[in-house]
Amino acid sequence: GLPRQAGAQSSAFPTRPITMVIPFAAGGPTDVVGRLLAEAMSRDLGQPVVVENTTGAGGTLGAQRVATARPDGYTILLHHIGMGVIPTMYRRLAYDPVNGFEPLGLVTEVPMTVVTRKDIPANNLTELLSYMKSQGDRFNLADAGIGSSSALCGALLSNAIGVKPTVIPFRGTGPAMQEILGGRVDLLCDQTTQTTEHIRSGAVKVFATPSRTRIGTLPEIPTTAEAGLPGFEVTVWHGLYAPKGTPAPICARLTQSLQAALREPRVIERFSAIGTTPVSQDDATAEAHRRFWTADIAKWKPVIEATGSYAD
Ligand code: MLT
């Protein structure tokens, strides 16, 4: 055939399926957001966006998989607030947790909730905290490993009241939630993307949201500050990434597709049912994402140093 013009390749992108790596277990909060996004992006890109759950080590294995992938736009990462805490929490990694990526845009913000097995002997946050204190390390807390939002929230909560519960790590809060539902683990800090249905059905007990304001879709839940534990806030954000060195026109095409996905009424509707609103079109850009991400790393650094939540 004829020789290809420079640029023809990127304007044709994508010509085959794209892999979207999700660093936590299938069925959990990141997976729910990722799959909705992948479906919508496939519609815009005209190629399947195939989700791959590369789990383990608090979300760092999935991130590593993308940081070390070929930078051609065919392997992308849907990650979250972990991208803001991992650079401080992990002192040894097989990839560069900041410079290994091209941020493509923010996706959405998700509130967290503090939930327990439904038969816990406590009916408000104050009672829960005294129960935790009385139980010491007999109290079990599930999380998705250091680097996850559940682990960050669990560490901040334990630290705020000076307790050291037994921490049981899972490959995501999907499997962790099964233990809460089965009554085998006491507490999980988790996102409304997963907890909403279990809170509504009464399968778990909910005590507070570690957000600045109450959650629009679950207005009966007090904030941690209202429930007696001020100065403690964690809200999950999601971002989309390509490996460092992915050509700018390809990154721009992926950002465009992210923006198209976030404008789709059915995506907005599905997000809203699980307590989250897609970010504005201005925030679904590489520049806004980079600014936000840099500020988030700086914000968490002293908090992590104060709690000593390190991976090694
Ligand atoms: C998950 O998808 O399993 C969660 O987002 C992990 C977490 O951050 O707790």
C-alpha cells in the first residue's frame, strides 16, 4: 500500500480493542465505575474497551502493569485516590508512581461510608468507637490493602481514637464486603458505589460518612464530624491514565472519549444511583487532572507521615 502519512496512525486510533486495567477485584467499587466507563468509551471509540482486573498489593500491581505497558494507548488504567497516597505510602515500587503515567482526566468523586456487620452492638458512632476500644485487637477491620481508600480511611479512623484493630486485607472491597455481610468481619470503610444497596437493604449497619457534607442520596447518614469525630475526611476520586510516553494525539483522543462518556445521560443516571456525579468536562482533562493529582499527593503526605501508614 501507500506509505502512511505522519499522524495518520493517531487519527485512526483505535484500530483494535483497548485494555482498561482496574487494580481491584471485580464487582467492587472501582470495578463498577470502570465497567460503566469502559462501556461508554467503547461506544465513542468504536472498539471494545475490555476490563482487566489486575489486583493485589493495594492497587499497585495494576498500576505497575500500565506504567510498564507499551505506551500506545491500548493499555490504560482506571485508578483512584490511591494514586495520591501510594507515592508516599510505598517507598519501594517496581514502577514510578507519578512519572510513569500520562493523566487523561478525572472521572468522578465517590463518598465513603463507615459500615459494620449488621449485629454489631452499637447504634451510633460514639457507641461504635467505645466498642472498638473495648475490643482492642479482637476487633477486625477489612480493607483492600495499603494504598486503597478503605485502608486509608480505616487507618485514620483507628488512629483518631487510638486503637489497633486486627486488619484483614483483601484484593478489593468486593471480597471484603462478603465478609461483612457474612458477619465474619466487624468493620469496613467503603464507597457508596458498593455500600448503597447494602445500607438500603439493612444488610450492614452504617455509622457515618467521612465527608465534609452529607451524601445527597443517603441524607440520613451523619458526617463523621456531626457524629462526634471531627478532623477526619476521605473522599474517593477516580482518574484515567495512559503509560508515560503515549503520543499526545492518542492521549487527546482518549480524553475526548472520557468526556463523551461522562456526558452520556445513562452514565450520569447510573452514577447518580450509586451516590456519585461525574466531574465537569473541564475536570475531565489532562491539565486539571495533573493539577488535582499533584495537590492531592501534597495534601496526603503529612497525614500519612503522621499516621505512619507505610507499606514497608
Ligand atoms: C475496590 O474497588 O475494591 C476499592 O476501591 C478498594 C479501596 O480503595 O478500598
